[in-house]
Amino acid sequence: MAGIRECVDHAVQIPPLKIQGIKTKAIPLIQDSVDWEGSGRWIEPFVGSAVVPFNIKPERALLGDANPHLIHFYAAIQRGTVTVTIVRTFLEREGAHLRRDGQEHYYRVRERFNERHDPHDFLFLNRACFSGLVRFNKKGNFNTPFCRKSERFRPAYITKICNQVQHAADSMGDKSWEFMYADWTDILSQARKDDFVYCDPPYIGRFTDYFNSWTDADALRLENVLKTLPCQFLYSMWSENKYRKNERLHKAFSEYEIRTFSHFYHLGATESLRNRMTEALVVG
């Protein structure tokens, strides 16, 4: 996979959006598992935070998600309507309001975003909400509560976010990346033999906040579609934790190579809520 490995940096690039389940810690394993010359398109039907394409850096990509706000945010960076200069000015202004008014301002921005869907408001909410939890109700409105940190947007934190926005813009550069708001079935139907699919769906059997509903039936359909793709694929899924093992995964992909790695994740602020998870990567 020389065509891809040459594009990969040693340091993992962190995207500007924080999404639960982000695959930052899996990037080295994903990079090592991609055996592809890069002649087709890199395809992701659940692009989420976009951490994987930002680190793989394919020349051509089709990046889809059922959450329109994720797609619109990264498309805005690509178009140049979300820039480092604009983001810095915006976060400095909104951060000052947050320091002054606390959660009252957070909920003003949340209401404004649900009316206008501005990508800058989305970034603000993503970085000021509880635990980086991107959650929407059945009406499609962002409803995650405030993180209760009124001093959130200090100068160093704003600079960190701006650097991530710039890195995202640089990763796209003059590459041919298409961001598409679409159902996963529509994205995967466009896969061709020279493409490579990376699939990171909601985790069945674990808490998820997928923009649309995600059921066992959806997971089964996805597993079947992956097995009939005309191209190579990688499929991310949880394998086990200290309580149980994902028997479904190992049964469904018993004839495929399954690579695993373990890491800790947090469900809260205390050390007692730090849990070990074994993640799986199916190589197809």
C-alpha cells in the first residue's frame, strides 16, 4: 500500500470535532491494516469525526454520514467558509459570552443552532457540551446539556481548536474528497473494485447516539453488504470488555481476519469510571 503509507504522518491528527467513539487510538492499527494502492476512492459511510481520512489522506474519497451537521461542517471547511480566522473570532466572542452568562448562553447558542444550523455554532456546542456527546432528539434538534465549564474557551484551547481546523483544511488540500449527507446503503452502493471501504457503524449492544435509529436488523444488513462488496474493506466494532464478549461479531466474521487492540475509555470524570475495552478490526 505504498500509495497510502507515504501520505501517513507518524503523529495522529486530531479533528476539530469531538465525537464519542472517535477512532483516534485505533489509527495506527487501521493504517497498518490498509493494503491498498489508492487507485480508487476511500469510502466511509459513517465518517463521524473524520479522524480516519484525515490520517489516511487518500487522494480521492467519498465520505458520508446520516448526520447532516457533521457533513455540512467539514464541507464548509473544504469550501473555505469555515476558516481559522473566522473560528478564532467566533470562539473568542462566544467564549466571552459564556464566561459572563454561563449555561444561559450555552442554551441560547443551542436554540440558535437548532433554528439556523450554523457550522460555527455546531463547533461551539460540540466543545461546550457535556462530555463531547453529540446527541439529537427525534425532531433532529441538538439536545446535549452544558458541560458546566464557563471558562471553557481559554486562549490556549481556542488555539488548539484552530490548529485542528487548519490541519483538517490542509488534509483536504487539493484532494478530491466528496462529503455526502446520505444513508449508509447509498454510500456503499457506489463502491467499485478499486475502492477501499472503512466502516465504523454504531456499536450494537452498546450505548449509541446515532443521528437516525440503528437496530440489530440494520447491523445484520450491514454485515451482509460488507461481505458482498466488490472491493476491500475494514470494519470496526467492539470485541469485548470485562463484562462480556461480542459473540455476534466473531460468529458473523468467523472466516475473516479479526485484529484487536485494547484501550481505556471514560464515561465520566472519575478514575472509577475508567474502563478497558477491546476493539476489533475485521479485515475483508
